[in-house]
Amino acid sequence: MPTIAIVEDEPDLREAVAEYLSERGLTVVAAGSAAEFRAKAANAAIDVAVLDLAMAGEDGLSLARWLTGLDDPPGIIMATAAGSAVDRVVGLEVGADDYLVKPYDLRELLARIRSVLRRLPPAAARRAPVADQRAEEPGRLLPVGRDRLDLQSRQLVKEDGRLVALTAAEFDLLEVLARRPNRPLSRGQLLDLAQAREDNDSERSIDVRITRLRRKLESDPGNPSLIRTVRGEGYMFVPDGA
């Protein structure tokens, strides 16, 4: 059963969301602050975290940065009363998979949680050792330069065997690029091809994800050799980096 974390400093909303999701078969970990969530998360495998952006004390953006730095990050949905494009872009930059403007309908929240869950393996599977299994499963690894994209665990396997966590949106975008090498793709095409497309996605969100992927893939992100910008067209994946 998936475990959903609700980190919200408005008690009435937090309780309403927790009750609604619990009644629909989800395990819920509710917290009123980032500190409370960190303590509870230490003993729970979180699949999706719904974070209030503007909490008192440590805010949702700071908490999202911490989560995406974990070895097995959960899916992240940011919730905020501010619906500006700046807030959305900042949320994407720190690794959020989706974005909700408050007040939101609980049915919409559930639909978005289920959408993020479909893109991610369960938390238990993300924590399971996979190194010994990868070589035994042909077609599981997709070459990405000197690294490999693990299509089952949805992680990046570095040349030295290290695992690098990817958000659902990063994984889908990288898979789209890696399966179409040496082919320029416009931002619109990338939005259409990536499964982890979110409501109100914009071409700017593709630029944000490309920047994050370059940091994880390239030896010199400022001078990328694998994911290249094609002036006037979009981006192109060059597998040999030549």
C-alpha cells in the first residue's frame, strides 16, 4: 500500500487531506512542520510527499531539496496559495514532480498523487539492492554515454556503479532523449513525448529539467557534450559525446 506524506501547517486542511486519502486505501503520514516530517520519515518509506510551500520555519522548497538529495527520493507535489509562474519554476528546479494551487479539490489531489505513483517504483523497490540483478536482465539498461539508465528502478547507473536518483520527470525526459540519439527535438516535442507531463507544463520546464540532467550526467555541465542545445530547434542527445 503506497505511503503518502502530507506536510501542511494548516491543521484543518492537514486533517481533511489525511482522512480523505486514508479512506481511499492510502497510508498517510501527516506532519505540521518540516521538523516533524523529518522525524516521521526516518521510520517510514514515503512514496509521495505533498509539501506546503509556505510553511512557517523551514519551508516546502527547503524540504524538497532535502528529499531530492536522498538515495531514494519520493515523488514530490508542491502545494501553495501562490499560483505564480515563478513559484512553479522554482518548485521544478528543486525537483518537484507536480504542483497544486491552494485551495485545491481533494479529488484533484488524489488524481495527481496516483499520476506520480504510476511514474515511480514503490519505495520498497527503490530501496532494494539491484546491482546483482541488472546484468541478468537484458534490455533493462539503456546506454546514456558512459552511464546507463535503469528502466526498472528508474535510476541513473554511473560508470563506476553508483546510483543517481532521478525525479519522474527527469527520468522520462532522459529516456526520450536517449532513445532518439543524434536527433534534434523541440521543447514542444519533448513535452509531448515525455510521459511525466504535468498540467500547465511549459517549455521553460523542459529547460529546467535539462539543466538538472546535465548536472547529473555531464563532467562539465557548463559545456555539455551529451545533451546539446541546438540553436533554433531545441535539444539533441549525442551518445558518444563527440
